[in-house]
Amino acid sequence: MGNAKLLIRSRLVKDVLSSVLVAAGFAVLSETDQCGADVVVIIDFDDYRDLEALLAHQQNGSKIVVLANEPDCRGFDHKQIVALSGILTYDLSAEAFVRALRLVGLGERVFPRELTLRSGPRARSHETSPPRSDVDRLSPREREILSHLVEGHSNKGIARILGITEATVKVHLKSLLRKISVENRTQAAIWALSNLPAPGSRASMLAA
């Protein structure tokens, strides 16, 4: 499923995250294990300014994710996040945390919505997630497409799974991006992590 290394100061938090990741199929490396391009390195917010350590992980090709409290995220700027593959907050559920790391493992960059949209025309910096009405406005097909998007499928792959054309997938994708006020696939996947049920909860996901 993937490899992860936890560089977390709190032993309790580290043990809990390790258990969650192992249960989800990740291999959790020790701090002394060598990293590579297939490893997601999760670092405490307090340590992410250690440029020497970050550079070492970057040179190994590892994907770097910072774990922070939500208020800390407001202090990040573009220069600080450019080297990161993601920023995850402690208020995520275990399920959302795992799904976000899977996106990172697939090469996506995952950040809190207020960071990704802060300078965009649709930014709503006072909100940490869209209102429930955004979910209600999605059609069953759009929710289904979002669920496959989170799982890392391409438009072509989604079309094959659903038995529709790739052009139709693009139409639905364009519509759902507009409805949830995000700009691209990555932001849509991040939105879905917090606003839609797990892929296995298909009945509730497709409910009107």
C-alpha cells in the first residue's frame, strides 16, 4: 500500500498514527531506515523548519508531509509549502488521514483548503470546510465520480469503471468543481476527504 516514516515528537501520537497506518496497509519505517521516492515522511510542525533535515529527505526523493494544528496552518506561505507534498491537521479523522496519505503516495499534493484557495477568487478563508449544502447540490453521479477521484483513478479509469465516456466524466467533473467551489482535481479530492463518506459507504454517498 505504501511506506511511511513518522518523525513525530509525541510518543503517544506516534504510536497511535503508526497503528492506524499499519491497519491501513502501510509499512511504517523506523527513524533509522533509509528513505526513497516510495516513502512518505510525516514531520511535526515544530520540526518542519529544520531545513537541513528537509533537504536530506528531498534529496532521497521522499514525499514530505507536515502534521500541524489547524491554527498553525495560517502561518504558512507559498515559499514554505513549495517543498512539501502536503500539510495535514490533527483534526482529521483517522480515515481522512489515511486517504490523504494515499493521495500523496499517488503523487498528489494535499493541503488544507484555506491554503490552496487563499489567493483564489473563490477563497473563503473563514471556513475550514464548505457548508453541507455543497454536498446536497451534488448529483449521485457527481458523488460517485468524486469517490473514484479520491481513490486515485484517472478520468479514463473512472469512465471505464462507470461504463460512460471520458468526455462525460469531464462534463460531470467540471460541474462538481463549480458546485463545491474548487479549482482542480486535487482540491476536489481534498474536499471529498472531509465531506463525503468512505468509498465503502456507497449507499449513503449516493443518497439524495
